[in-house]
Amino acid sequence: MGTCTSKPTKPNPYAPQNQPVNDQSNPTQTPKSPLTPLPNPKQSPYFPFYTPSPAYLFKKSPSTESVAANSTPTPLRIFKKPFPPPSPAKHIRAVLRRRELGKKKKKAAIPEEGEGESEDATGLDLDKRFGFSKEFNSRLEVGEEVGRGHFGYTCSARFKKGDRKGQQVAVKVIPKSKMTTAIAVEDVRREVKILKALTGHRNLVQFHDAFEDFDNVYIVMELCEGGELLDRILSRGGKYSEDDAKAVLAQILNVVAFCHLQGVVHRDLKPENFLYTSKDEHSQLKVIDFGLSDFVRPDERLNDIVGSAYYVAPEVLHRSYTTEADVWSIGVIAILLCGSRPFWARTESGFRAVLKADPSFDEAPWPSLSPEAKDFVKRLLNKDPRKRMTAAQALSHPWIRNHNDVKVPLDILIFRLMKAYMRSSSLRKAALRALSKTLTVDEHYLKEQFALLEPNYNGSITLENLRMALMKNATDAMKDSHIPDILSSLNALQYRRMDFEEFCAAALSVYQLEALDHWEQRARCAYELFDKDGNRAIVIEELASELGLGPSVPVHAVLNDWIRHTDGKLSFHGFVKLLHGMSSRTMAKVQ
């Protein structure tokens, strides 16, 4: 084949040259074509040949840096100057700029309610999308306002279409502009979740649906036209007869016991949050406003201070409480029904001062009330939550249990006490059995609780009885509060039975018995029974092992007075301490 002569042979661009590309001494020299290879490229130290990148068409060659300013520019040159390298300080300037903006925001005046965008503590915009339906205006026709609170207002409404067409309902309107923190947004989300989950009780306000738009959240509920309990108390001047007070308190206690069994604590029980369904004097009460409510697990303690200053329990101010805080609030309502106001303070500091003194039952109208009524209120208002009655126990109190055939619901406290009993040592179980033989006051309550567990034909219960009793009363709220998890600590009952006598020992509360009159006499009688049947000689090390004390505890200093020095058996002091068990609070004092 011959040599192709259609194109001129290109010189090697990487060959060394003696003359520069553009010599200023020869101004008549024609500029090179942009397709002409650049001279003096940097040769590769690894390969004898080097193919230049096409980018050289757009870059200024190092060899042309000496070209005069009046030289003709290279054809097809797009950029007059090379790309500047990225600045390493660019992101630093951005951080400083954001920091300066943050300082200006802090110095700015605090906006009024509803002004500007809401931000959480991190300075980020809050996500106020709840996922509720946005068809509020198309499905409901809003009527007049029927109530107003701190976070919103309530109005009447009527369904325009659907299965509930024409039905009158109440709509709680919560402006999103009021939700200025992430906690406020979560409170609204949790309120709707609790209302959806709590179903099936006649004294619970019925939940229908939840809606939202850009400005508000709408919670649609049953319309209660009878007004607040507070209005009826004020209309009577706070002078309820004992029978009328029983009718009110029986409904309140029943629905609160139901909530506690589901693992829900209301945290804002007061007369304003109980509505009558109609104007009739004997209409049903409905509990409303679960905006401050929360799920609580069987062994969990809450620590946030919420509620109303008139009704909040003392342990709430100490940031360690559970369902018993609601019972304190019911005790305050009971006092209001009798025409007295024991805890009247508008600030937390004032409320703390009031709590230092015990309620006085010497002033009117207390002297005119029955001893059972006074005992009922005293047991609701015990400052030690461990000694306070539960809502279900209050329904078993002699003052109220015979009113209109009051039915006692299943008590979640039974499961907590049985869990502690199953984990106890054999010595403590023997002590509790001795104490249970002295019971008189709580026998009615324990019999009712045992019957609710539906014992077998032989009068005993197993783990299956406990599971079935919980499932019979379960709602979706019970799943969120993990109440069924408590059954895992009672697995020992899967392989054996528990009769009523042992159930009394397992389900009695030593602290509650201690709060009653004649506790010392009752404990002495129990100790005599224990000394005959269950007491035995025991050394301190064995007692420490029975109590589960670790090696870091000075057992001789702690347990020295628990044992009689005459025969080495448990003393009365040790017996009482054994009944209470070694709590975490006791261990903290010891260590």
C-alpha cells in the first residue's frame, strides 16, 4: 500500500523545539489554529508517548503566559480566565454567617402568639402535619362556641353527610399557632391516640374522628349538653348530700379505674373536665380532655409536672408519680362536693406551702359528715402514694360500695403486688401469709378481685386466669402501655395454682394497711402467727441472701436489729421490715 497523501503529516507535538510558539520579535507570524497541538507539553515519565486531553482547547497553555496583551486571541476560546480553585474557607464563611443570623434571632423581641413560624429548641421548623383527614369543612358544619380553654376552644357542629348525617357533635379546635414546641405537637398527637384507643366505657366521652388543615387540628367527639360538674357544684353552693356525692364519685372512680387498668393516667382531673350528657339531674358524667394524659407502664414513673394547681398531687411536684396521682385529684373533688376548698393556691410555690400541712377535718362541714365519709376522703388524700387507695379500692370502701350496687372493676394494683410476691423470698412469703390471716377491712375488696379473675372449679387461679382477665378488659391503649408484659413476671403460675388464701397474701398492700388505725396491733398479731409457723433461726448472711442484698451492702449494720439475739430468730422489727421488703429507697438510705 502506498502512503496516504490526502492529509499533511503532522509533526510530533512532544518533540523538543528550539523556537517559542509566539515570538514577539516576529509580529507578522500567523497565529496557530486551535487544532494545532500545543508545544512543549510535559512528557510522561512513564510512557514515551502522551495523548493530550481535549481540555487544552479551553485552557491557557503555560507556554503562552508570556504572550503580549496585544496578541490575537485564540479562536474558539470560551473563557478568558482559568477556573479559580475552590476556596477552602467557603464553608467556614457559611457557618459564620449562620451563627451571626442566630445571634440576631436571639436578640430580637419574642414574637406574640401566632406570629412567625414555630420552631423547636434546635431552631428547626416544627412538623405540624398529623396525617389526619383534611375534609373537615366538607363533612361538618360548625355551630356556636360552647367552651374555651388555654390551648383552644370547643364548638358544636353537625355532620353534613355519611353515616352520621345530621348528628350533633362537639369539635375541639386546637390552633397550630399554639403549638410552639415539639412537646406541644406531641401532646396533640398523643391525645388523639388515647381517645382512639380508650373505648367501651359509659363514662368516657365518645371519640368520632380527627381532622386538620393548615391552621387547626379538629377533634370531633360526643356532644355533652348538660354542662360541667363545676357549674353544678357552684349552683348548689358546694353542698351535696352524701348520697348525691356518692353518685358523682362512683362514676368518676369507675372510669378512672378503667383508664388505669389500660395504662393511661389522666393527670388533669378536675370538675371542669367532667361533663353531663344532658340537663337532667341524674344524667351520666363523661370525662373529657386527655390533652395532658399519657401512657404509663406497670413499673414506670413519670417525672414531668403537669396538671392544675388546685388538684395536682404532691408527688407530681416531686417529679416521681404514676396512676395514684389521679386518685389524689379525686380526693380534692370529693372535698369540693362537701363545700370545702382545702388546697387553694395559684402558683407552685404557694401550692408547696399548702402541702406542708395536713387537711383539716375539724371545720364545717366535716363534723356533720359520717365517719365513713371522712375516712374515705382521708385515704384518698394520703400524701404517701403507696398508702393511698386506688380507684378500684375506693369503690370497695364501706362508705360507697353499697350505693346503687356499685361494681368494682379489675385493679391493676393486684398484678403489681402479685409480681412483687412471686419475686419474694420464702421467708417474706411466710410473713405475708401470716399478715393476711389478720385481714378484716380489705377482705371485701380481695374477694371481688379474686372473683374477677374467674377461678377454676377448685377455687384456684393460674397464669391463664390472669391473662384471660386482662384480655377481657383490654383496649388498644393496653398495648401501648405494655400492660400485658407484666404477665411475664408471673410465669411461675403457669406450672402451679394459687388458692384464695395465698392470693390474699400476694395481693395485700402492706403500706396501705400501715396507714390504717391499729396497725401496730395488727402487726403484733401477725408476728405471733409467724413466730409459731414460719419463724426460724437465721444468721445475718442467710437473711441478706434471702433479701437479695449485694456484697456492697454492710449487712451487719443494716440487719443487726432484725434478729433476736436470744435465739437467732427474726425480731418483730425485722418482721415488719421484711413485710415491706428492701425497696430501692431503703437501699439508697443504707448506702
